[in-house]
Amino acid sequence: MSIQKKIDTVINSVGSINIQDFVEISNFDKDSGFYNNSNIEKVGKDGQFITTPEISSLFSMALANQFLKEFPRTKNVNLLELGPGNGLLTEDIYRYLKSKNININNITLLEKSVFFKRKILEKTKININFIDSIYDYKLDNEDTLFIYSNEFFDAIGSKQFIFNNGNFNEIKISKSNNKYFLTQNSAAISKELMDHYSNYKFKNNDILEHSNLVLNILSDIQKINCKEYFFTTTDYGYTKLPFKSTLRLLSNHKKLDLFDKFENVDYSFGVNFELLMNFFSKNNPSIINQKNLIYNNLPDEYLKSKDKNIKEIVDLISGEKFDDIGKVFLNLSFKKK
């Protein structure tokens, strides 16, 4: 069954579908969702989009060095990547840490896409474990845990709410006379949202994106039972609410408007880094942009290289010549000891 038919089934059953469920079905439906459709490439030059690890392993080196700055004496490490996609980031981090004579005792990938799981297993020679939820993650050693992700949180569904006359209404999708449209329903969690975002003064028609799916993942990370870990995540996002929709649709490297098409579309949101910052406040997290991530953590032999190819790659992954990703992509990190 196509994505559009599955969306229509929900709408016909209950009258509408919320944005979060719409995105989750479109992205992750086991049969037809974007990340499970075996008929299309997802990431890379032949895919729908390109991520920084696909450009160069220097990005992986920067993340690994960010970790090693916090745990410079570690000799035994467990790796946990959230949303590995093609698995290239973990492959590169594994090789880099091994080159530093660090033992990698456990590699686990949080991935619910059957397509990506199969693709990773087809090409990797590394022993890898897959989990569908961080709740399922278990360790049988006391080695330092390195948790990392790149463009993971942006693919997770989020509900959208619109503020009017002192309350939030939830934005949903409905259909009539074969046409799709956005509608508003009273939100049962309006007061909860007002309390959660009490430091903001909302005006009529301001849009708020809020995801309990993201909060559940953050909670599971916080509950991981291990002696010490380092967490770092990089994504397209913001540190202050934009009061507008950040939902983006991509297909074949082209931006789409909502309802332009339903099949083979990648949906993503801007990530609320303020939410992440507040959630992990006890761990004193820091937020920097991707440009600073690269320049703070790559060795000088690359940053000061006169080699034309290396200089071009550094410029690309730092955002100098690649849609300015260095400024709009943010990185949050912290260590727990």
C-alpha cells in the first residue's frame, strides 16, 4: 500500500492525522516509508541528499577528537551511534580510534530502517549490534561509552501547534473533495505546553513544534547504565524558538511543498537545541556550530594544509562553500562521569 493510501486510511478513520504521525508514517513505514523503500538510494551522490560524513572522513575525525579531548586516557571504548544511515560515520570513527591504539569492544547502532540495516551488514566487516530503541541498550563492561549522531533528531516526527487567544491548538491534516488541507483541533496539552515554554511570550498564529518522541529518546539516553560516557550530536537546528514551521520536504535533492507528492519524500524538522540543552542541563552541555566543531577538533596538519584537495574538503565540511552548513548546523556535546 502506498504512503498516500495509508495516510488516507487514517484520515478516513478518525477525520484527520497529526503532523507527527504523518511524518513518522512517511519516513518509517515498514513497507513504503522513505527510509525503508528499497527502490531508492537515500544518502550519497546517487541518493536524495548528502550528509557530511559522506563528503569526507575528516568529519568523523573531528567527532572522535572531540571525544578524546574529554577522555584523553581512555583505552577501551564502546560505540553507540544513533541513526547511522549507511554506517560510514561509525566505520570512520572505528578506524580512527583503532589508529590511536584504542580498543573498541562493542559497537551498537540504533537503526529502525530495515533498508539501512541490510545495507550496513552487506558492506561492513566489523561486528555490529543493532537496536530499535535505546531502552534496549545493555552493556556488560565498564568501558567508556561514546554516543554520537549526525542528522538523526531532524528525522523524528514532531507535533505542530498554533497559538491563538491564550491557548494552543494542534495542527492536523485532513481531506475533503480529494484535496488535502491543514486544520486545527483543541490541544489537550495546551497548558502543559504553556508551562514547558513559559520563558516565551507567544503571539497569535505563532507555531510551536514539540516532540515527545524526541523527549523519550533523551530520557532513554539519560538512563543508560554505564560508568561514564560522552554524547555529541550534530544537526540542522536552532537555539531559540522560530515561531514558525521548520518542516522540510526533499525528493531528488529538490525542496517540495506539503502535499506536492507523497511517495519517496524525506521529511525533517529543525532540531530544538534549546530543548536538548535544558534536558541535559545537569551535565553542563555546550553548543557550537559545525564550523567551530571542525576548526576546534581537526589536527593542524589538515587545517593548515596547503594541499588544494584537503583545503577544499575542510571548506566544505566547515560550511564555507556548502550551503553555509557551518553556521546552521549545530553541535551539542557533554560528558557524564
